[in-house]
Amino acid sequence: MKLKKKFLLATIMKINPEIRKYFFFNPIRGLFIILVMLIFVFKPFDGMAQEPLTKKVKVVGTGMVRGENAAAARDQAITNSLISAVNRVVFDILSDEALENNFKIIDKVLFNNTGNFIREYQVLNESEGDRSYRVLVSATVLVEKVREQLISKGILLSESNLPGVIFFVAEKKIGDVLPQYWWGEEPFFSCLYAEKSMAEVLREKGFKIIDHQGIDLYQGEAALANAVEANKHEDSDSENDKDYGGTTKYINDPYLSNTQALQLGRRIGAEVVIVGLAEATVVPNTMGQSIRSFKATVKVTALRTDTGEVIVSLAREAVAVNPDETIGGEDALKNAGALAGMVLANRISEAGKIDSETQDEIRILVKGKSTGNLGKFVTFRRSLEHFPGVSDLQIVQIKPDETLLKAKFEGSSNDFAEMLLRQSFDTFGINIFEVDQKQLKIELVPIKDSLDGT
């Protein structure tokens, strides 16, 4: 690579001899051309591998000294420090609730295999006491590998499966009489700083952020009239419920309800809506005659548009100092938005488990002569994969006269049995001879036997 750059630099003048003229007659223009060429020469190639995402943390580890074996205590202290380093990264990725609910899995996959997630470490200092040995360690944790494991275990969503998010967050800056917001008949907003910070955090985590600039929530949509009619505010005669052309109702209100935000989010295909308010205020604290303090509060709720379920409701505060009132308030809004964004990113990622958690595992024991007929069994198994509410179908065990399958299903075993009875196959029928809470026992029988009930 170095030789290539050296060669390119040496031949720039040969490739374009006119550059020499620019240096004599227009030195500034000539220098500009050289700088442009250097940008292309030293720009990394797209195909070059990028460094995986890592995080360097400093942690303390402790080991107990047993007898005179200080070396073993030191090794144990280092091991414990590496567990703490991985734990620090997990805390950054997951909420406390997700960590508590999935601790056994995380302990087995991550904490018992810390060497897989540490690129390198260095003992910065150490101290030996009468019964303990402590070390201060700087460790580089492979964040991407940690996330991959959390995704593989269903604790987090992968980036490709992260939902599309739209913000309905009004913002009241210092000096504003009413909050600014982007929806309604005449959108009124300059820059929504808290929303921008939240969106940046979510975007960095891989979320698809729906840009509301240029979106017309109401054009050509008669359905909104009925939706808003059913959820009017108490002042139903106000301008908020103005009818435009008999087909569309505008929601001219910065304080959207969850129902209204869901209605609007569904209209533009968002999978998650974030609704709420961000507000900046002046704090009495000052330093001298110029430095002042400003506080911002962000209160938001994230909702799934498919079910209307609340993913998380939260409030975050942040403070900024600045001589300028406008800049100070904006900085506080940005800071509070960033804090809220971190929580939203974690909780929405974890909400990806909702689909699988609402599905109970069900087992299907397939018995009978037809299980030995590969074609019939394959036809039956493939049909199960396309049943509504069925996912993660797997073969657990195969025996000469029976095969055990398992799958996740949104419903009870009786629901599953009823769905099976409604299916039709050309060469065989289904005899369900036992149904309990978590398992069905069925038999694939020839069509004639099925019709005869034998």
C-alpha cells in the first residue's frame, strides 16, 4: 500500500502536466487540484475490512487468597475483572429488566466464556491484602460479538429486523408559549432538538427512522375522519376537529393521545410510534453574571402499531449551562433526548421478543404407517410451516413408527387441533387421538381408512 501511494504521488505531475502551469500562473488553483488528488490517493478502499466495534473499559477484579497461593488469587482476580468488563458492555446494551429476565442465558453464554469477547487486556495495577488480591484491568471488549450472542439467543433483534420508527414528540423551547410540532394542518416547528437526538441514537443502533419531512398524513385519506371522530378531545367543536372537504380531519394538537399517534403511525406504515413532549426550562443556578443553567425533560411512550401495546414509557432529564439562553435550552433538549434515546433503543430491541414470547411451544407426535412414507410426511410437515401462527418448526426425534415435532404456536393445543382438522390432503388424512395442554398425538392414515374411521 505504501509503495502504491508513493508511486501515485510521484506520477501525479506526469499524469497531468497542466498542473505545473497552474503553480506558475495560479498557485492557489494548482494547490487545490493536488489536494483533491491526495484525497483520492489516501482514501481507504471500500473493500478494506473495517475494525469491529469495540469498547475499552477499566474494571477492578478481586480474588481470594487461600493459604500462600497469591498467584492463584491474582488469576482469579483477572478472571473476575474480565467478567465485569463484559458485564459493563451488556449493561450498555440491555435494560435492567431484560438483564434480570435473561440472566441465566447471559451467564451461560457470556459470563462463562469471557475469553471469546475480550480482544485484549492489561493489568494496570494490583494490590495484595491479607485475604484478597485486587487488580485494576483495562480490557477491550468486542461489542459486536456480545450483540451477536444476544441476538442469537432472541434477547435482541438483529438490525435487519428492527422496526421502522416515527416520532410524534412535541417540543417546547425556552420562550415558547406553545410546543412546536410537525403534524396538523399547518406544521409549526423549526428544529426539534430532543427528537433529533433520540433519532440519531436509534439510527446508530440500526433502526429505520421515518423522516416526517414532506409527509402528508391526511391527503386522500378518508379513513382518518372516522378514526379521529371516535377519539375527539372534549373540545370537539374547536378547530382541532375541523372538517376539510368532508373526507379528512386534522389533529391540530401538540398533545397527541396514544390512540391518535397509533392512528397516524399506521397510516404511514410505521411499526413503532414514539409520542410525547420535550420541554426546556430555566434553572435558577448561575455562575457570575453570565453562566446560567437550563433543564430539559423528555417524556415519551413507545407503542407497537400492530397491537397498540406500550413498549415503554419513560422520562429523562438533563441539564446544560451556557451564557446564551437559546443555546443552553437547545443543548439541554439534545442531552435529554440522547438519554431517552438510549433507553428507547434498548427496550424496542428487546420488544422483538414479544412475538416469540406470546407463542407457546407445542409438540406434535406423528404416529402410524404413513410416517414411514417419506413423501406423505414431508407434505404434512411443509403444510405445518405455512399454518398461521406457527413458527420455528423443528424435528426433535425420528423413530421407525413415529416422529416428534415441535413448533411455536400462537394459541392453545386445542386451537392447533382444530386448525389441523380443517386441512385437506390428497393422499392421506389426519386422525387426532390425543390432545393435552402442550402436545398433540396424531396419525397420518390413508384416505380410505380416514373415511371409514378405522
